[in-house]
Amino acid sequence: MDEGESMGVRLRYAPSPTGHLHIGGARTALFNYLFAKHHGGSFILRIEDTDLDRNVDNAAQEFADNLRWLGIEWDEGAYLGGDCGPYVSTERLDIYARHVEELRDKGVIYECYCSEDELAAEREQQMARGEAVRYSGRCRRLTDKERAAHIHEGRKPTLRFRVADDESVEFTDLIRGDMIFEPQGIGGDFVVVKSNGIPVYNFAVVVDDHLMNITHVVRGEEHISNTPRQLLLFRAFGWTAPVFGHVPLILGADGKKLSKRDESLIQFIDQYREYGYLPEAIFNFLALLGWTPGGEREILTREEFIANFGLDRVNRSGAYFDAAKLAWMNGHYLKSRSAAELLPLARRFLEPSAAGWQVADVDAWMIDFIALYKDQVSCLSELPVVGNVLIGDEATVEADAAETLNDDQAVAVLGVFLERARSWTDWTPDGMKALLKDVQSIAGKKGKDLFFPVRAAITGRLHGPDLNRSLALLGQTRVLERLGRAVAAAGEQPAT
Ligand code: GLU
């Protein structure tokens, strides 16, 4: 089946719940989702948790939650259900067991009693001889006596799939084109069931992809070496394999594969959530991580991504992860949302500070604050930082602001302002405009001579967002305090 030919395609994202949703995994999920939606097919979420030692509590739930947050919704799968369930590997052990028996009946699997130490020693010898590492097949032909001896020793066998010595595997990858794996690249007979009786990923994935009628497997390039083994299993079962597409790696700025352990980069979706990134920005960014819609446009809607997506325009070389571009993109999406829409997402960054301000309507205050600053930030967590002059109790006075305030004329303007502000009742932006006009006519100062001293006294800076709105957000109490301090610092106590 070629890309684009098929209606009713079925794709899946199948994370192992061993950690947090990484941008690489989210990109894989997104490519599967976009491909399925582009072809009017289904996208499935399956949890592959057969590697019991590596499973992390709550990781699967967190994956699901983060995918939903990104708007990568599945049509069937874990936490949703569907006709091909269950969608969690450890709930499918009886299904795997039946299929293990099927392979046993076909005579293509056998018990292997080799211990980890013996296998490691074998590998070392092969490497010392400069040979490709592969299982020797030593347990293929155990005599009954040898087997009995192993059992007597208490050894628990693994089950291995028999790979013919001259077996090679070819397939056409939707992204990388024709692939051929020679026998030495397959690594010899491979384990399908561990000694604890649980099948390994390479076995479970084949059974699941078949029983869930998966038509296309799109996944990271790190899985390409698994593909020949999986294809051999499809062949052994007599099943048609899905079409594979292996998406190139994500590279850091140094051109090396992104390391999940590199803490200088934010790489996990929950961290981006934490920092106040918008899901649509990450969605947009991930879709362009190795794929291009053609043309210059970098901002597309979900519908446009779905309409344009195809694996033919996935780059064959690695995709550079450009965190600055993601920040820029997030800034773009922040601009396109209203302050009221952003409030639920920004609340947790602002509310802790808002508690002490005695404003009548905290939500309205936060909306005005967001509106004033949202176009200047690349993520919502920056709001209290960028707007700190309106959040803190005091504003640190910058050098040029201090110089402006160190002037008799400026202090005189502030004196008038202070006097009028004490009795001013309308603390809205329009009210502040009227107040400043009032001060202008009484003090006989306008333009810079009026606004610089006021802004310097109130915010400690000479520049900043709209002064009327800033004053309104600070409110009467804080404005009076700050003015009082500025005038006192200029060496002249305000008249009481
Ligand atoms: N469970 C695998 C992983 O988390 C995915 C395997 C696949 O897509 O075939 O990497």
C-alpha cells in the first residue's frame, strides 16, 4: 500500500510509559495523527508497557494527558476503548501467549537457557575477533539431557525466534526508500519472550499491529534496527506487514542527536506546559520538525496541517531543534489570543502576587495586566517578570529614571500629581488620562516633562507600556506610596 492510496488507514502512537512525553515522541505522535487525519483514517493510542522494570507510575496517564493537551486526540485506544482493545500491552498477555504457541507449533521459536553472563562473554569474544555481534544459536539444538541439566540448575529460559543464517530482509520505507538488512545486520536468533514469561516489545508490537489492523507504522529512526525482526515475525505468522516510515532524529544545535539528559534544553511537553506555552504553538512547531508544507509559511492552522501533510516531504536528514523558534512561535500565538482567553493559563503565574493588592476584581485586574504585556513575552511564565514593575511592592529605580527625578521641576510635577491623586476616584485608564491632564494644566508641564517624572516615580523606568493603563493597574494605594517615596528620595518631603 502506498502513501495516499488508501482510505481507511490506521496509525498508532505506541509509547512505552518509561518517562515523560518528549518532543521527539510528541512529534512522532503528531506525524501519525496528521497522516491518519489527512487520509480520513484512524489514529490509535497504545501503551507498550511490557518492559516492566522500566515502567514509571502514572507515566501512561501523563502521556495521554499531554497528547490531549496538544490536541492530538485518538479515535480509539488507551483511556478511550475501541474494537481492538485492550490497548495496554500488559492487559494483552493472554493474546501474546496464544501467539507464542502458534509460533511454537510452527517450530520457529525455541527455549534458550543462556545466562546474561554467558551471552555477554559471547558478545565480547565476537567483538574481540572483529565479528558482528549475534547470538550463536547455541541453544537451537539442545539435547534432552542438556535441557534437563539447565532446568535442574534452576535456569529459566527465554524464547528465541529462529533466524535462518542466510535470511535477509528488504522493505521500502516511506521516508528512507529501499532498505535491505543482510543477515549479520539482524543479529541472529532474537528473544521474543523473556525469562519472566513476558514477551518483548518486538514480539508484542507485531501481534498488536496486526490485530489492530495497523496499516502504517511511522516512528523514530531509532527503531529502524527493530524493523527487520518485526518483519520476520510478520512473515512467520503469515501476516501482511504494515508500511513503515522512519522519521529522522531530532538534533541539537551542535548537530548531535538530542540527549534527553541535556538539562540546558527544555525537551519535555510537561515542561513547556509548566512554562506557559500554548498547545497550538507546540503543535505548529512539532509539525515543522522535519516536515515542510512547501513554501515559506511557518504558521499554519491545524486544518491546513492536516490538509497538507504527507510523508513525502519529511526530510531524510535530521531535524534541528530550535528552541528560539519555538519561543518565537509561542509569542505569535500569544498575540493572537485575547487576554481573557489567556487568563486560565496565566492565572497561576499572576494570582500568587495578586493576593495582596486589594483590588476589587482580581480577574479583571489580571486580564488588564495580560493585555498590557502579552505581546512582549514568548511564554506566559515571563509575564510577572516582564511586568514586575507593576507586580512588586516597589520598583527598583534605574539610573536614568533616578536622574530624571533628581530635578526640582520634576519634583514639583510629582508634588502636584500626588496632591491630585490623593483625592482622585476614577482609577481606570480613562480616569488616569484625565488625572494626567489635570496635572498638566496645574503644573504647566506637558509631554516628556510631565510623563517622564511620573513614569520614573511610579515604575522606576523611563520607558514601558501605556502609562494610563499602568497607573490604573497599580491602583491608588501603590501609586501614592511610590510617589511619596520618590518625592522623599528627591529630598523633599511631600506636603501633608
Ligand atoms: N514503544 C516504542 C517506544 O516507546 C514505540 C515502538 C513503535 O512505535 O513501534 O519507543
